[in-house]
Amino acid sequence: MFINCHSFHSLRYGTISIKELVQQCVDLEIGVAALTDINCISGIYDFHRLCEKNNIRPVVGVDVRTDNKQHYICLAKNQSGIGEINRLLTRHNCEGIDLPLHHPDLSNVFVIYPLSNYPEKLSRNEYIGIRPEEINLLINSNLRKYLPRMIILQPVTFTTKREYKLHKILRAIDRNTLVTKLEDNDICGQNEKLISKDELLKNYKHYPQIIENTQQLLEQCHFHFDYKTPKNKKNFKESKDSDIKLLKKLAYKGFKKRYPDDDGKAKARMDKELDVIDQLNFCAYFLITWDIIQYSNRMGFMHVGRGSGANSIVAYCLGITDICPLELDLYFERFLNLNRKTPPDFDIDWSWQNRDTILQYIFDKYGKDHVAFCGTNVEFKYKSIFREVGKAFGLPKEELDELASKSIEQHDINSVSAMVHKYGKLLEKFPNQRSMHSCGILISEEPITNYSALEMPPKGFPIVQFDMHVAEEIGLEKFDILSQRGLGTIKDTVKLVEEKRGVKVDIRDVSLSKDEQRCNEFLSRGKTIGCFYIESPAMRGLLRRLKCNNYKVLVAASSIIRPGVAQSGMMKEYIFRHNNPDQFEYFHPVFEKELGETYGIMVYQEDVIKIALHFGGLSPADGDVLRRAMSGKGRSLSALQKVKDHFFESCKALGHPEQLSKEVYRQIESFAGYSFCKAHSASYAVESYQSLYLKVYYPIEFMVSAINNGGGFYRTEVYVHEAKMSGATILNPCVNLSEYQTTVYEKDVYLGLMHIEKLENKIAVSIPEERKNNGDYTSLENFVKRIPIGIEALQTLIFIGAFRFTGKQKHELLIEARFLLAGNRPIFKHLTLLEEPQKEYTLPKVQRHPLEDAFDEIEILGFPVSVSPFDLLQTKYRGSVMAKDLTKYHKKQIKMLAYLISRKHVPTKRGTMYFGTWIDAEGEYFDTAHFPDNLSQYPFQGGGCYLLLGTVEVDFHFPTITILKMAKMPFIPDPRYTLDKDKAYEAYNNIREDVSMTFRKPYPQEHEIGLPRRKMS
């Protein structure tokens, strides 16, 4: 009888989760119910499965509205009806076609109009819904004639009075207004909740025909869905047979290139994999991925195939990945096996510059009716909850900022903020808006609108209205098309090296970089700034602790840096065992046999599964539950708990000591969601080596490319510094030599015009374009005639030195600019054959302070270019120790002067601490640790130079200074503002730093890890 139930998927309207809605139906003994969220089908599959589980007959549909005005309710008679509804919504969402007010073209759908919007004549499948409070209106003879086509309409939107208030808050958020200013048509009725069937029918006891109409209508709605059959595109070519023939042909063609000297081992592995792929009907999935890679190669793009797909020798031979699974002992079953319940997906990275081109190819090749992105529900987050709810209650901006920026414990509680807390808490885990999954593409056999309506987010590619979990449950497997800046840096470096040096680097030949001696030397010393995945302070510290100098150790390092491994304490234990291989024993034979390569430490997801199977005696099915939990794909905590119970039961049966079993499971559990599979780590390691090779042999070109690709972990200034340390001469932007991006002429690096923050992007682009078309600029006047520019932008270019080719001082150019742009009116005009001679002005020479340019650079670029930050200090002291000598001062107190690069917030049991990364006066990097007690007395005071006093702690070759005292050192007063004391120190206060925040649990101390180093009986 309930044909219009809303869940919280009716965004910023409904207040009930799908699970709660179904449970309410169970509690009220409601045997049939219809989920009709507003203009979306996000919840219909979860609703369908939960209803069937609880012996409730599910009916699904949509509540069709425009700007909250209800047009009608659509109930699908069958699965085809859902497709029709989806296409109706898709035309509106993606093509901008208005939703029809009456008579939508739907043949497998019942349409129910509200009393506020019914047409004069009803089609065969159309009805009018009568709410309980509208029954008295049936006295009207004009309405009574529609009785044969009337049904019960009891909408459901909330459950309790508190939820009704929450509904109002959601509506206020949606309307961007105050709760008190909502109008009646903005919100739902006060009785829109589930009630018992008997209570509902009492309202219609004088109109049995309406009751009967409703029952008959619902009996005709049958939504059955086949969850088991894959919905992905079935065949790449015309049939399954032709697909397997093509796959074998391509795989063996690639096999000859990859394994020219095979002794039979690789061939046997290939045959086995092809057989499994054929049995599981995954030929098309492999071929579609291969086809995308072929297009990428034709376009000259770089890609990285990573994730568990790199476990496949077929993927390796097809060129999808560049990881040899035999080299690293990667077993195919981790990716695909006959026992696995859910199919895998390939994760493939492209440069952030090329990804949209790849996406467009996929949509064009397979058709817009069959391709869409996965959706994702963006939930209300901590900051947005308090800000949005507070705004709905009318709090001023200052209080909103305080609520959003401070922890709950720090909030000033008053009557209004108490209400914000009360209702804000109810919004946790509520979906706020639908967005595009970062990388998941669906390619379906049938039109994708058979399963979902599509939406068009600002990015420009359509999305389905459900997330990746629902997609997987209904049989749609995604292709992960990702992007990253590291590949852009590699590709641009290769291009730049060829362009500037005439050298072609085949960077795809991974043997070039993987076994290269100088690369391994840089790696072991942590000289990896700018290199993909291995440039962060934590990673560089790990590389030094491990003295990492080969591919396999780098693969391990790529995984043990992950939070799960570090959180369990196994990162520290791995470092100890790597450096002291003779100071431990394997505490059980299984660990020596299965994990000998990593000293008995679980490092990869595969290691966890190996131990679960071989030590814990779990079944492959239970191992798959663990795998899904570790990769973040498992949503069932109950299933994970069952695996845990089985593990301890099996360990007991196998005779393992309880203490040992508990410790092993602690290690397993700590990995959940935070570890890499080995193939993923290997893929990252290969790309890290590729970027490191370019950094070692073409350092200036590499750093220029890193700058142009938006860097990575650090701000632009750090990559500019690294280029300088590599031998480059860094020069400010110049209108005659700079491009939009940073460029290099031999060793001269000219910063790109894009780095001038106050310069409009279109002007920064037009300056080099105009120069390319019509030659160099000959003077300031010539520039102004050719580029449409205002006085402020022109002054910025003058201050940064972009017209230094004229040989004139900045003050001369500024006066000339004022003459040229009198009243800020551009004099831009196209060049003519006969140009008037330029007017010359004779101005007095002005003595400038030699460091004025540096302060101009800080103001315009954010950092000094012409000098080092140390040159701007009032003190001439540079510290008693330099970074290169720190390992000689273990346990000794030292004093250093340093420039702050970055700091990372790290939680501890005693409070917040920070790890700092700095450069000394010689430009070398070093790291510091700042504990909570010390920070309370000597806090960070923004970017700049500090005097540091601390004790050096050398941990496995890597020195860290534990700070005892620190003080920010003053720059000289800004010479540009000798008469303005406030402005004299403004530039220094604006020096930047990189701050990263983490809110994980504290890592365990060595004594807390408790990992046995001796054999346990």
C-alpha cells in the first residue's frame, strides 16, 4: 500500500537509510512496499535484495520532480519498466530535455499523479494518488468520476519528530536558506511516515474501490533481477570463439618478444592462464583492455598497468603491464581463479594530461549507450556537516568557521550550537551529493540505462547513479582508468631531452633503469626528490634506513611504507631484519617457507593470504574474504568475523599455541585496507625507477618537467631548488625567453609565466604565442601594442624582471608603463608595416638595494630566485654542522640553521608531534622530530629559516634531529618599505611551507610490537 517511499538517496530530502526502511516494513508487517526516490534509482538494488531477504515483495520506481514540484510517481511493472524510467531521467539529466508534466512515454510503467497535478484524461497506465488528508475532497463530483483510477498515496520520508526536523534542515541546506524561512512547498507533509497497514486502510474504509485499485496495481509490479549473470560487454569481436582465438594469437605474439629464451616454464604458465580466462569468460575483458592500450601506444602515451592484473603473464605479453610475474614469483590466482567469486579489474594509469583523451576513445569506440562512469555518494563530512547545519540555523560566518575548524571538544556550546551538534550527528554517513568515481568505467553489453539513469557532472562524462559496490553486485565490472602526474613528468622529460639534447631515451625499456648502478646509488642515499612515489620525507628516510639499492627491496619498500604495515609495527621489524639478517629466527617454519624473501614479515596482501592458508589452515574462499577486506572492497564485517573465528578454530586444531595464533592474526588484521598486492608495489617500483633514471642522467630536464606537471609531494619552490642543486641556473620569467611553462636552454632554466600568480592565464598564454607569430618584443611600448594588458598586470611583469632585456631599471619601466597606459586604458593594436618611432625618456638613475629583487620575487612567485633565503637573513651564522655530516654526530647535541621545506603532523599517545624536512645553507636536506612537550614551548611559526638545537639520532643509517629548541630567524627589513615598519616584514611572514596532516592511530614503539624473533614451539 506504500507506493511512494523515500530513502536518504532522495538527496537532502529523505532521512531513512535503505536498511532502516526495510526494517520498519518488517516491524510493521508490511508485505509489499515501493521505493521511489526523487529522480534517482540509487537504492533500488540494495532495497530489492534486502526486501527479498526479509520476505517483502519489492516494488521499485522513481518520484519524478522538477525543483521539488512533484509531477508523478513511476512504478516499474518489470525490469523493462526501470529501463524506460532510466531513459526518461537520462534525457533530462544529460540532454537538458524537460521532464514532461503529463503522459510520459512509458509502456511498462504505472504513472501515479498527485492530486495537485493530474491531467484531464488518464492513459491506461495512469492513476491518481489520494493522500489520507485529501479523502474529504472526494465529495467534489468532478473528482468522484476518477474513483476507478484512484489509489492510496501515503508518502514516506521520515520516521520520528526528530527526523522531521532533520528533513527540514536538509531542505534548508538544499535551498540555501534558513529553516525558519522554508515554505510549505519546500518540505514534506507532517504525516509522511510508515504506519501499520490497518491504520492506513482505516482512512479509506468508505472507499473500498481505492483500496482494491491499489492492491491490483501493486500485484502487477514484478521486479526480478538476475545478479549472477555478468552485465559487461560479452564479446570483443563477433563471438566468444573468435575472442579466444584473437587473445591467444596476440598473447603468443607478445610472448615471443617477452620470453625469447623461454625454457618452457613461461609457456606452461601462459597456457594455464589462457585456459582459466576462457573458462571464466574473461577474453573480452582482456581484449578491451588490450585495445585501449593499443590506442594509447598509437597516440604515443605512456601508461602503467598495476594492481593484481600485473600477476598475469597474459597481461604482460599483451603489453597491458610491464611486470614479469615470473621474476617476482607473482601467482596468477591472486588475480583470477576458478574459485574466486568476483572478477577482477585492471588498474591502468595515464598521465593527467592524456587521461581524458583515453576516456573519449572508450566512449566513442563502445558507444555512449553502453559506457558510463561509476557514481559515488559524497557523504556529509565533519566540516561540511557543522557548516551546513549551522548555516541552516542562522549562525554567523565567524561561528561557522569555528565549528568547522575546531574539534567537537573545543566547540563553545550554547543553545544553537547544541542543536547543530544534535542534528549534525544524525547526518553522519548521509549522502550529500552524487559524484563521479575517480576512475571506474563501466562497459555494458545491453544499454547501460537498462540498469541506471545517467547524470552528467561538470567533468563531462556521464555517470550511473550507483557506486562501485552496487555495480559489482549486479554484475558490472569496472575498468579503472586512472591518472597521475608522475607519468606526465616522465613523458615530458623524454620529450625535452630529445628536443634539447637530441637524445632518444627508450624509457619503456625497464631494464634500462632497473639494474642501473648509479640509479641504485641515488636510491640508497634517498636522493629521489621529484621521483614518483619515492620522494616524500618518509619514503626517502625508509630508503636510507634500508640502504635500498635494488629492485626487489624497492618493491618491498613500496608496500611497507603503507599505513597497515607500519601500523602493525612490521615496517620497523622489516628494517631491523633487513639490516641484521643474522639476529633473528623464523618463529614458525611456515613463515620461513612462504615469506623467506621478506624475512618472515608480512609485507604484501599475498603474504597475508599465504599465512592464512598455510599457517591458519583457512579455505581459499575465506582467503578471498580476507583479500577483499584488505583491498577495501569487502563491506561485510560479519563475513570477516566468521573468517576470524574459523582462523582460531583451525589454528587450535593444528596445534598452534594460542599466543602465537593471536599474534599472527593481529598482523593479518592490521593489513586490512592498507596494504598493496605485490604486483601493485612492483608496478610502482618500475615507474619509480623510470623517473629516477631520468633524474640521474638528465636532472635539469627532469626537474623542469616535474615543475611543469605540478610537482608532486612538495611545492614548486622545492623543485626549483632541486633544479638549482642539479646545476641549473634559475632565471625569472622573461617575455622574450619564457614560455607559458618553465623551459630550459642548456643549463639556463627560465621559470614559466604560469608561475606569476597575479597574471591572468590568458595573458600568460598569449605572450609566447604572439612572440612565436611575430618575433621578439623590442621594447615595453612594443609589448603593450601587441598584448592587451592592464596596468596592474604590466607592473607585475616589470617587478619580476620580465623586461630586463631592455636594460632599463624597474623604476624607469614603471614610469614608462604609466605613460603608455594612462588611466589604465590598454593601447593594444595590431602591428603595422610602418611603426612610429618609440619615444625615449631620460630618467635619473636610482640606487636600488641589491636584495630588492628578491623581495619582489617572494611577493610575486612565493619564493626568492636571485638569491638563497639564507642570503636574506640578518645573521651571518650558518650553523655548526651541515646535513652531509649528521651521521657522525649520533647522540650528540648540535646547532643548525635551516630553511623549512615541509612538516608532517603525526599523532602520538602523548599528543601531536611533527616531523620536519629542511635544507641547510649548502642546500642539502635533513629531517627533524618535534615532540608534543617541545612544540608547546617552541612551535612552528610558518615558513622561513630557523635556528635549531637538537640531538642527532641515527636509526639504521638515517639521521634525525630530535629538537630541543628552535627559533624563527628574522630576514632583513624589506628594503622596498624603509618607511613602513609593518610592510617591512610582510614578505617574510608570507614565506610558504608544506604541511601534511595525518589522523591515523600512533605507530607502535619497538617494545610494543612484540613480534617474536626466536622460534616458538
